[in-house]
Amino acid sequence: MAAKNGQARVSTAAQARIARQAQRRQESLDLLGALDCLRGVPAGELARLIEQGVVRAFAPGATIFGKQKRDRFIFIVLRGDLQLRMRDKDGREVLIGVLGPGDCCGEGPLFGDFFRRMSAQSLSGCYLLQVPLADLRESLGMMPMLATALRKVYKRRLVECTLARVPLLGQLPPVERMGLASSLRPSSFSRGSLLIREGDSANALYLIESGQVLVEQGGQTVATLGEGDFFGEIALLTRQPHRASIRAITPVDLLALPSPDFHQLIRDRPQLEVSLRAVIESRTRNNAAVHQDQARALGLTQAVDNGLLRGTHLLVRTPSLCPPGCRICEEACVGRHGHQRLHMGGTMVDGLDVLDACRQCSVGPECVEACPEDAFARTEDGILIITDACTGCGDCVTACPYHAVDSVPQDAQQLPSGPLWDLLRQARSQIQRRKHIPLTQTQRADKCDLCHGHADQACVSACPTGALRLVPVEEMFQ
């Protein structure tokens, strides 16, 4: 009898516990469902989101994420306030906005190939639902309404970041910047498209949301522009036809501020016109210098034609520092990877040799577009890598306009790593080249990924004179 009473009490306690859990679960669902960023998302999808996340508390002034951290989460604000910041194209820190309950941040990597990193700091005590992006990315296909809601946030945040990235507009308060958003007209263009023709009349100021364009005067390339840049300001301010043509190097997304809204902005903010005229003066000097310096003009044309401006860094060699016949950098590459991913004697720029290797194209890489298996991925540092999803079809090899992707034996990627194995791979590669042994193994695509997964770049570390460096593109091309 006592045993039966004990079982009854246990059963009652268990039922009470289950009831409390169900109540907390329902309260959580109700809380998330009431948030602006998740409004309309069904309970089943919200339940999956809750299972993947954890509620975290942050003290006032705490860094939630930033450039110095490698966290990869999406955060949904349940209570408190935080601020988002990023740097504009000139390196100045800009306030994107203040987020409160119902907002979210960190969603960029879910949808953007290379979303520019921001920082977030709590202004008050905050409670945030933290969800790992990797887990959410895997399950997002089963949560279509959540994906739609987060994509809407992403698109709005992309406009906010584009406006903040433009130094001209970064000086405006966030509320005023976003006031411009309703006037902006988005448009997209494929690579090679003519966006503006020299001599055409002006009707808008154009902000580059993503992609790269080149500026041509009289058929001569005089400059390139990228994310966070703008064009069309000269014609608008002078009320004269465009002085240059603008052509897309990559797929390009633009935001156009119509002429009436532009002139109203200038009237409301006279200091912006002062800043604009300083930009115009600088661009005019640059264009004149390119026209007058044929070597500079040729170097710019070669840089565009060879894709040297498509990524963020280049492997650059100072030939005068290299001993005669030295090919240690190429041999180190073979030693680590089993085959050569880079080649000396690439493009000469001001006496420097920019090695032939993957450009790590930031926007619109042709290899990625051609891959039928989605076998390319971009690391948090923006490096394009080829994953194990590669089937060796070779579509990316022929798609790369710079011949930076090769087809290599599948087993070359499966050997262990380490100094001894690097030497063995190097020796095997040299034997195969000398004996012309045909490669009959299954092939896969391969390219330079700046030694992703290793602590260094083999070619740079092996250089005995410091002749080879990994250089930011901005250092090579102002």
C-alpha cells in the first residue's frame, strides 16, 4: 500500500514538473512570437529556434561580438538595449543604430557571402537569445518563415551598412541616414554592364552596395570603385553631363538616391556639399594623373584585366631580394599541398611581381557561380576554400578567368599534414614531373586558399630573404 502511495506521489510530482516545463515552453514561444523580428513565424519554427539557442545575460558595457572575437552567433534581443557599430571606408567608426527588444543582429553570414563584420556592445543589462549560426544554417531550410523574417532583417541591415560605409553619409545621425533609405532605389547589374555612359545626363547619386565597377574616361580606365563608394556626384553638383562611363567588373548591387532627394539633402546639410566637393577635387586630380602617366594607366589596366583588385590581399614578391634561380616559395607550396598552387612571374606592378594565384574574389567569383555542387565556402576571414563536396567536374577550372583553379589528383588532399609529410609530397611531385607519370586518379579542384587550416602561409614562411609578402590590395593600388 505504501509503495502504491509513493508511486502516486512520484507520478504527481512528475506530472507537475512536465506541466511547469510546458508552461515555460509556451511562455517562451509567446515571448518570441511577439518580437517584431519574428512576427508571423509559426510556433513549430520558433520551438526549433528555442531548442538551438540559449539565453545569455550581458552586463552594461559588455562586448557582445566584435572584430577581435570569432563568435558566430545570431542574437535576438529579449530585454535591454545594445548598439551596433562598424567602420566606414576611411576607417572611422560609425554608429549603425541602437537595438532594443524585438531586434536581432548577427544574421549577416546566413545570407551574405562576405558580410562585413560589425561590433555590438550592451548599453544596459541585456538578455539575448544566442543561437549558433552553424546549427541554424543547417536547419533553416526546414524553417521557411523564419528564413523569410531573418532575410528581411538582413536586407534592411545591408542598406544601413551601405549608408554607414559611405564616409559622406556616415557623419549623419543613424535616424537621418535611415530616413534616406525610403528614397533609395535598388538595382542590380551583371558583370560587364554599362551603368552610366559618358555624356549622359545625371538623375541620381549611386551608392555601391556590393560589387566593383571601373571608371572610364575617353576609353581609358582611370579608377575602380567598390563597396561603400559612390558615383554620379560630379554631374549632379555641376548640373552637367557625366564626365565618365561606369562599367561593372563584377555583379553589382546599387542604391540610387534620386536627384531631387540628393539636392534636398545638400540644402539641409550644407557641410555635405563641402565634403562632396573635396571628393570631386581628389577624383579630378587622380583622373588627370592617370591620363598624364602612361605607366600608371597601363598598371591600372593590367590590374583590372588580371583581377588583382577583386580580393583583399595579394602575394607580392620583390624580385631584387630573390637569389638567382630561387624558387623556394613554389617548392614550399608543393611541399605542403602536394602540387603547386601559385606561380612566380605573374603581373609586374611598379617593379613588384604579383604572383599568379587565386585572387580570393570578394564579390561574384566565377568559380563559385559555375560550381554545380556548392562546393565552395568562404571562411570568416573572407578566404574562398573548396570543400569535400567537390566532385571534380572541372566546371570551376574553366570558369576562372585568371586560370587560378587547377584539377589535381583526389588523393593529394588526403595525406596527413606535418613537416615530414610535406617533404614526402614535395619529393613525389618532383619525381612525377621528371618521369612524366600520367595521373589516373580521381581528380578534384584545387587552388590557393592562403594555407587555410595552417598557422602560416608556407610560401611566405619559407622565403629566406623576406622577398615574398601577403599585401593588402590597398597598399598596392591606392
